[in-house]
Amino acid sequence: MLPASPELSKKCKQILGLKEIWQPADKTNYGFRRPKDLAGGRIPNQPSLIVLHETVLPLDPTLKLFSTPHPNDTQQVSYHLVLARDGSLYRIVADKFRAYGAGWSAWGDSTIRHRGSKIPAAAGSINNVALHISLVSPEDGAGNSDGHSGYSNQQYSQLAQQVLLWQLRWGIPMRRVTNHASIDRSHSRSDPRSFRWHLFDRAWQVAAKRCNVNARYSIDARLR
């Protein structure tokens, strides 16, 4: 992890002009970042991992899903942000809370167990330290096909900007920016399908240059 700089993140956000549309999840679909695990031991509870997803559903049904109460734990779901095809950014859960973006999951061999054995994520989850952002899938992205036509230029641009802001705010290096397929341990998730990392990297470089942050994400960088 790198030193965090909330001030640098705030200034960069002003330069980029990034705005959010507030579409809050129902309170059953997110929780607090827990300070202790199931056994009572202290656990990390600050964001240290950024996970990319895709919705599969169109925008409106996705937002409705998150705003619908789900008292059953197995149906609870949310992301911190949803990124529409036109680049609009919808805020679903505040960063300080734990979004339910991943069930049984791990980052390498690191995972956190804080739920009972009846819950699918009982074997462990990374939600306590994750920031989740999901790209709205294209029209041909419904279903379980291996791929689709991909994401819009607006999505790549806004995604790169948001990732950069999160990196600055929480001190998250690029090596801790990943996707749902990589952290999923149920071997049932493959999103975001048809994601092109080179297009993301290109957009990130543009955003970083505008904020005068170098490619290593140096905390010593100063905004113009």
C-alpha cells in the first residue's frame, strides 16, 4: 500500500470534474466494514483493493435490484458505484460501508471470515477491504456467454478516473486493481467479460497526466 492522500484525491476530482448520481442501495444490501472477524480477532477494514465488475442487467433493472430490500442474506447484493454506458456514474454505497459485491472470494490467499456457516461467503470474502465498481453491460451482454461487444469509450474514461481517485484517497497501488473473475472462489464468475486492460491503462494515463500524477502513482506528485 502507498501513503493515502485524501487532499490530493479531492483536488484531482475537481480537475477531472467527476460527478456522481446518488442512487442509494436499500440498507439490507450493504453493511459496516467490520473491525473483527467471526472469531473476534481484529481484521483490516479500510479499502485496500479495487474490484471491477459488470452488471449483465441493463442500468434500470440493476439500480432497482440494489434499492429493493433483501432480508435474505443469500440475495443481498450491491456495488459502491455503477458506471452507465454513457459514462454516468451512479453512487450506490458510500465508500465507508461494505458493499456486497463478492461472495466467496479471496485476494491471493487473503480472505476474511465474518459470517456464519449458513451463508455462501462463510468460507471468506474480500468485501471488508474492497471497493466495487460495475460497468453496465452492452445489449449483447445478457446471459452467460463468454464475451460480448465490450464497453464504451466513456466507460473506460470514467472508470480510469474513478480508479485513480480511489488510489489517491486510499493509497491503493495499481497491482491491487483487479476484476471479479480473479477474486471469485466459487469459479462461477467471469466478469467483466471482454474487458480490455490496454484501453483502461490508456485512459488512466490520460487522467493521471491531467492530475499531474506519475505512472508509479507517486504521493509526492503535486497538482498544477
